Amino acid sequence: MAPRAARLPCVTFKGEGPSWGGVAARRTLTVTSRPKVDLCPVSETAKIIGKKWYLIILHELTRGPKGFNELKRAVRGISAKVLSENLSELESRGLLTRTVYSESPVRVEYALTDKGRELDGIFLSMRVWGEKWAICLDSEMPETPLPAPARR
């Protein structure tokens, strides 16, 4: 897409260029504006996965496919409505799939796509950083160290 050009009418530049009878020359400036594109991969990734619950939902799904209620229990503090909206958005972004099983009652299962599974490295980095720098209350600290996530 070509940048749009805006014309500013008669801008006066005093003390520059020719003048006629003591009057400063007037020129027309063309100002080009370009759409803002952030080419930083970190910023672009944050735009895709940076919503409040996204990383927590995706992290839960790295442990394997889960049903809606299973996710609701695993992601503490999220309402059913917000979880449903977030799952739909993550599905539309191609990070997870939604499979409906026609059983009685109907069962819905969510799983990561290949694109979603590629976030494993981010979760590993967050875990390492969190173990080093995050402040946890003694009651929140696990008794035994957590096992390292499996490498694919």
C-alpha cells in the first residue's frame, strides 16, 4: 500500500529563498505519512498472545488436550464467559483446536495446534525466569521441585 501524501497549503519560510517586495516566499509542502508497522518480533508476538488469560490457558493445554470444565478448574479466577471468549479468540488465531464429540452429554475438547505448541520455548523461559526472579509466598512454594517440561 502506497503512503498517502497530504498537501499543506502555503507554508511560509521566513528568511529563506527569494522574496518579492519584502514578502517571504511561500511554498507548498508535501507530507508523506506511513502506516505504523512494528517490525519487532517480540511486540508482534505480544499482540498475538499478550491478552490477560491467553498464556495461562495455552500453558494448561501444553499438558495435553482438556475439556472446557477441566480448563475452567485449572485456570483459577476466570469466569466461564471469559474462558469461552478467550478460547474462541485463540482458536481464530490458529493456536488451538476445538473438537466436539457427539456423545451424551456433548463433550468439547481443546488442544494446541502446531503453532500453539511452538510456544513451549516461551513457557520454558518464563518458568526459568520465574524460578529465579518471581517472588512467591512460602505457602505457594512447592515442597518438591517441579520436573522440567519434556522436550519435543
